[in-house]
Amino acid sequence: MSNTVHNENIEFYRNIAAVHPGYHIQAIADELGMSQKELAARLGITEKTMSCLLHEKAQMTPDIAERLYAVFGISAQTWMNMQTSYVLHMHQIDELKRIDAQMDILRKIEYGYFEKLENSKSKGGFRKQIQDLCNWLQIADLQMLLAPQAFANFRTATKNTTEVNSLNTCAWLCYAQAKARSIQTEEFSLKKLKNAIQALKDLMLMPLGSAMEDAKRILAECGVVFLFLPYMKNTNVNGAVTWFTPKKAALIINDWRKSADCIWFTFFHEIGHVLQQKHKMMLVSYHIPEEKELENDANNFANSLLMPDYDSFVSVKRNFAEIRDKALELKILPGILAGRMARDGFIPHSLAKMFTTKIAL
């Protein structure tokens, strides 16, 4: 059952009643046996104006309040106080409705994820959580997450399948954008980025924590903010690339699957998106595959960079030792090579899993 009851000039929501002055005007006119037409004539206003006032479509004005005083003998200040009270109660009702709508969204979002990242513990109940989440995501209202296209031109590799998935994905992306926006970098340089790719590739065999820090430094010098965040439940997102201006980009990835192989392939996949320089859209990469041109281009970049002679290598059947040795030769994690071979049907997935490099963050 709805919390809202609307009856002519009275609106009820929960325990608040907003009573429009028109309600009292109609009640007094009925008691005196005055028709709407007669009352309008006595007040010296049009029937249309009278109708709007009686049906909550017009506000009480000082002029009409004075006219009502002359006709009914009720002071103009009383009528204006009614209008003020009505506006105040309508604002309270609208605010309650807005909070209730946001509470429904809050229940579907992984609030604890953001609370942990912000090292915060909300003690003010749902309203404080809504306020905190809006601040962290830099949005005025959680309902904005229902229409992300209104504030960001997202391009995704797949469609969200549920409302929960969509809300959490948008929340994660908003949070990542907010964090990246505050980080300073050099101006973007395509030449610097291309020259830095080999240095970035050389980080792959280092301990992941220090490698990510070095990647942040290198990319910042190229004009790209790099964020490495924990994976968020109910998002299906691997990473994203967004541009704040043509001179500042952000590359964002997470630790989905807790696998260094997935992290590094996603990293270079997103580098491929940065190289595409799509300044007016946010490119979001999901771990649910779907064919899209920009995604294919980014995949081809990462594959060519990490496994340049892949086709010749897989032209004959390979065993565990050969895959391991080839990865060492290429200076990449063997799970990247084995994972691609499994996806392409050259080895069983059970063999590919033996090469997975798990991480503990």
C-alpha cells in the first residue's frame, strides 16, 4: 500500500499532511453556499485563477490573501501562513519520498565495499549512509544511478542483466571516477605512452604490489591516472577507461578472480582503450564476453603485445613444459598464454588452471 494519499488539496505521506489554502477556501465557500463563479466575481479574479487556486495549481499571493480577507473576514496573514505551512510540509514530503527512494537503492548496493575503502563506519543510520555514499560517488542523489547516461557516456562490452548489477556497476564506476579525478598527472602524451609500454610490460614478473605502484608512476608521467581497486560484488566489471579532458585519462582495473594473469591482461587491454583516445565516452570492460569493435581492438592490442607469435606457437600441440618455457621466453605470466590457448580450444581448461597465478591482497 502506498504511503501517499492525495485528496484534492490535501496530500498525506506517512504522518505528514500538506494542506493547500485552496482546501480551506473551498470549505468556507461551501459553508456559505457560494459557487466557484460567484466567489471569483466577489474576489475580482477570473474563474480560471479561482479554479487553479482551489485545485492546488496556484499559490496564495498577498493580493489574493487581501481579497479573501475582504470577503471572508480572515486576515491576509492567516492565508499567507497557510501557504507557508503548505510549502514547508510539501518540502518535507518530497524529501521523505526522495529518502525512501534512495533507501531502496541503498539496500541493493554493496555499501560495505565503499565503507571499507573509505575506512569509515557509519553511525547515523540509513540517512547517514545515503549521504556518505553520495559524497563518495560525487552525486547528489542515489537515484542518479538509475540513469547513468545522464552524467557519463558509458560504453560497455556487455549489457547489465539485472537492476542490482546495473546499480553496483554504476556506483563502482562513479567512485572510481571521483577518486581518479582528484589525482594529478602530467598532460597526456600519446608518444610518451607508446614509449612506456615496454617498461610497463617489464613490470609483469615483479611482485604485484610494487609493480602496481610503479605502473601508477609511469602512467602519471604519460598523463594517465591509474587506479587499482578491489573487485566489487555484483558488477562483472574488469576495468574501465575514461577521459576527463583530452589531456587527462584514467585507467581503472580491479582484482577480479584474484588472479595476476587476469589483472595483467586486463591492464594491457585497458592500455589499448587509452590508445583509442575516445575522449567523449567511458569504456567499460566486463568479464562477460560480447563482440564489440572497440573491445576487439583492445583485445588484439593486448594479445599482439604479450603474445606476438601466438599463431605459430599453437600451430602444433603443446604440453605443460612447452607452454611454461614459451611464457618465460615472452617474459609474461604463463597463465596469460595458457588462458588464451584454453579459450581458443588448443588445451583443456584444466591444464590452463595449473598456470594460474593467484594473489592475496
